[in-house]
Amino acid sequence: MSDLKVYNSISRQKEVFTSITPGHVGMYVCGPTVSGESHLGHARPFITFDIIFRYLKHLKYKVRYVRNITDAGHFEEEGREAEDKISKKAVLEKLEPMELVQKYTNMFHWAMHQFNNLEPSIEPTATGHIVEQINMIEQIIKDGYAYVVNGSVYFDVDKYNEDFAKQGIPYGILSGRVLEEMLETTRTLDNQEEKRNKADFALWKNAPAEHIMRWTSPWGEGFPGWHIECSAMSSKYLGDQFDIHGGGMDLQFPHHECEIAQSVVCNNAIPARYWLHNNMITINGKKMGKSYNNVIRLSELFTGNHPALAQAYGPMIIRFFILQTHYRSTLDFSNDALQGAEKGLKRLWEAFEVLKKLDGEKLPTTASDAELDSKISKLVEDFDEFMNDDFNTAKVLANMFELAPIINSFKGGQLKLESISKKTFQTLQNQFTTYLVDVFGMRDDKGEQFDKLDSVLQLLVQIRKDARARKDFATSDKIRNELQTLGIMLKDDKDGNVSWSMN
């Protein structure tokens, strides 16, 4: 099997992955800002890095996966500098800020569970690490790379570049942006006059009177900048340098660029060796955004309650849809594409169910159809090769689709199972299961929905049974008749047990 290669955004090329500590991987992924419900765009990074987490575990690495929760009302450098998203939303929803944070954190966790994402090893919050952020800012000031103005602290990008560009770590090393060009294109923002240079970014912001979330600091009451939280939390839980830093391409600049500068000053090292970024989701060819009125929340996806949706799409359909395209390619969302993913998932899952039931115990050690045996072996062996080539889930799925009709032919009798060797069959069965279920994290949602339906019907059966015991035959008959109109038949046996079936 070939070595794992990943596309490193900082070197702009594929590199052989070598962890700092053999057998162990430290991975940090930027989590959600919990000021509102997660949307379709959020699904891609968290599913992508769940697959990477799963695959690294499959390769027998012990992975510490850290994914933060941004629950302090950070401002954004590009245009909304003084906006406290969480405080603003809390006022609108008539909730305490941390009540709002808990509400949307719970909704985020619910969505991740629906997608069958594994939980991260550690999930730190920005508000839980204010001390660490203040300590880091104090060090940056002490080292001469930040300055205080009116209770706010700004990172001195020009000073940083003057000292570190000559060491090969300029501001712009990740995004490829040149500082002079950044200065020319930076838009005018509120409080811009406080900064020495337009490109400088805030490490700490003085809180205006109306700002609800605020903390005491050496510079007065305020709140941390957006970028400092990830530098503080990643170094605390993964060390001064760790293996993988992940997130969406939209975070390359300014967020990850600023993280690098902060961490280089404090720890004398670029925080991560490999920077992995997933590409964006578009909707019918357009960027997703409020201005386009095409933002689809995850709950709307699952229920179909959005004007852009032709139907509801289950979490596994969304997951499968995302896996069908390489994570660094743009993924265009449309009803046709989602419906195609639904059919594709159904086809693969049916083949998987067939494969599980095939019995290969009595197969010969030598294949009678060497060509077929070799074809199956090659298609399966390539699973690892494709995933080792920068996690190419799309190519693995393409091979699975090629294997599906062969598997179905074994069941239908068009091909004899005895024509392949026992070793090839076992490899096919094991790898198909490992990849579809363990690495890709797919599950049979239909079976889960059936279980939920059965639980609801058992409750109705018990209510009907209690009604009959009270001789309340009107309620008993109503339950039976209403279910019948929905195509669900209740059958009473002579022992008083009730079963149900669907027409």
C-alpha cells in the first residue's frame, strides 16, 4: 500500500504525511460560531474532516481531534468589525447570550449526530479559554508585535513581516497574498484610525457600553478577537506544533493567516505542518449567501421546508452527496444532484445488503475465473490507494459502483460465486463493509426510521389497548380506522397481541 499523501495548502502541493509523533496525530478543525443554526455550507467541512478522522483511525493512528466552539461574540475583520453576532442574536431572540449559545450548540450537535459524525476528542469553547487568550496576547505585546489603543489590542502585521519574512514566514504565506496588495484592497472599517496599518487585526477589542459579553483584561473590559481563540486552544491541547489544521477555504484568509502569525510570534513555529482546506458548496451555480436568499439550514434540508427544495433529503443522502466529489473541488448543490445521490446510495446499500448475506465459506482457494477474480481484487485494492491520494472518496465510490452489479449478479445467478477465490471474496466483503460503514460513516437510515415508526405505533397500540380495557371502543376504533386510512393495518390475535403491517 502506498504512503498517505495530503494536499498541503501552505506548500500548495501534495506531500507524504508523516506525523510528528509516530503512531499519533493531532488535528485541529475550526468549529462553528453558535449564533444561529448550521446550514448546508457547514455540512461540508464537518463531514469532510469526520472522514479524515475516520480514515486516520483506520490507518491505526491514535488521533486527538480538537474542534472548537466559538461562543464568544467575535467580530469579523472584513466589514463587521464591531458586531457581536451572539449578543445581537440574543437580543432578537430575547435570550441570555449563553442561553442562545447553548441552544445553537445543542442544534449543532444534533445535526452532527444526524450525519453520523464521530464526536471530536476535545471540544473547547472560546468563553472557556479567555485566560489562555489573554496570556497569549500579553506575550505578543511583550515581544513587540502588538500595541494597545483605547483599550483594544492590535497585531502589528508590518512589524511581523519586517522580522519574519526574511525567515521565510511572511504574513500571506498560507493565502499567497502580498502585504502591499492587501493594504491597497483593504476596505475602510469602523475604528480604522486606531490601527497603525490597515492590515493590522484585533487581538482584543474594547467593549462598547451595549456589548453584552465582556471580560476583564489588563487593557479594560472587552472581548477577544476572532483569530486568537484558535491559536490559544490549539496550542493548549495539541502543543506548539501539531500535525493537521483543517477548515473551509473561506478561512484561509484572514483567519488561518492570522493564526499562523500569532503562533509564530508566541511559539516560534507555524502551528500545523499540514493545512487542509475543503472547497465551497454552491447552489445552482451561485455562491451560498444571505444576499442570494439561498441559505438552506440543515433542519430545512431534512424536512424539505425550503422553497429551493423539491423534497426532503435525509442526512445520509447529504453525506453521500458530499463524498461523491473530492473535498478540494467545488460542490454544486441542486435537486437533480441530490436525487441522483439518493438513487446512488440506494443502489450501493442494496449491493452491500446482498454482499453481507453471501456465504463464501466453501469457496475454493483458487479462482475458476481468473479474469473476474483479478478484476474484483484490483477494484478493492484501489480503495486504499485512492484514499491515500489525498482522501479521494469520489474514486472509491466509483469503484464501489463498478462492484455493485457484480455483487448483484452473484445473487441473481448470472455469475457463480464459486468463480472467485475465497480470499478475494473475503477481501471484497471486509473492505466494502469497512469503507462504506466505518470510513465513510454511512448507515441505513431507512432501518432507523422503521425503528422510530415501530416505537410510535407500539405506543398507539398500547393506548388503544388501554382504551379497550376501559371499554372506550370509540377511541379504540378511531385509532384503528385512522391508521388504516394511512395504509397501516392493525391485527389482533386470539391472545390479545397486536401486530401491524403496511399496505
